[in-house]
Amino acid sequence: MKTDINFDDLNIYVRTKIPTNRYLKIFLFFFNVSAIVGSFWFAISLQDEKPNIFPFLLPIGYFFTLGKYLLWNTFGEEFYVISTTHISYQHNYGFWKTKFKTFKYHSIKQLPSKENEMITLLFQDYTEEKLPVEIFSNTIEISILDAERIFNRLNEIKIDEFGEEISFPKIFAN
């Protein structure tokens, strides 16, 4: 997975590209095209003297349910904006992007995988009864050092925000 991590004064930006084997992309392309063409052929064969539009909903429904995974595995990208209190994410399918979704969180947990360089980020909030609730989680293929960079940068942003709230001067590392 190709992951780019960028920072500014307030947010951390993470962009990941979905890795897919070239042969799998070719297989998915031919499978989905044959499924859509086959369902159109089926819809046309069901037509009698009086035209019926309902069989044509089958290939259209297929494209928007299962066919979107062809686009996801071919062109898919995920974009995350992490601040000290909110996580926003967006999926890019190549031809269209989903809307940004934003969730407020209270804490982040890092769950490393032992097999490879996969890190699961778990964003949690708490209920009125002080019980943890999972808000958002995602597995990102980044190194342990990049994960430490993300958490160190979040801590720096929190310290800077805390200093601004109570009028402390900004702290600069020498």
C-alpha cells in the first residue's frame, strides 16, 4: 500500500492508494464487463412486444453494488484528515469521490500487526456512562516509525492548542 503522510499546524493528512495485483485487475475487469453485458443481454431477451424497463435495473444495480469494487481495486484511494479531536475520511473511486465524513473522537489507539507493517488506528469516544465506543477504525500499511511520527505530531499539536487556550507562548524546539 502506498501511503503519503503530510502535516501542517493543525492537521495530519494521510493518503493511501489501494494496492492490487495487475492480474487481479485484469480478471476483475473481464469478470465485471462480462457480468454487465450478460445481464443486459438477459434484460433484452426478456423484452416482448411491449417494452419493459424493470429488467434493465438489474445491470444498473449490479454496477452500483458489485461493479464499484472494480473501480475501487483499480483506482481506489483513501484520504484521512486527523486533528486532535476529529477524524475525517473520504474514498476516491477514480471517477467519483464520496463525501467527507467527520467524526469526533476522544482517544486513538494503535494496534500493530506482528506479520507486516500494518497499523490499525482505532478512534474511540465515550458514552455518558464512561464506556468506550469505537467511532472509526482503519488499517493503514505504514512503518512503525511513521506511526510514531503521526502520534508525536498529534501530541505537538495538542500542546500548542493547550498553550493557545491559556495564553502560553508557543514552544519551539531548539
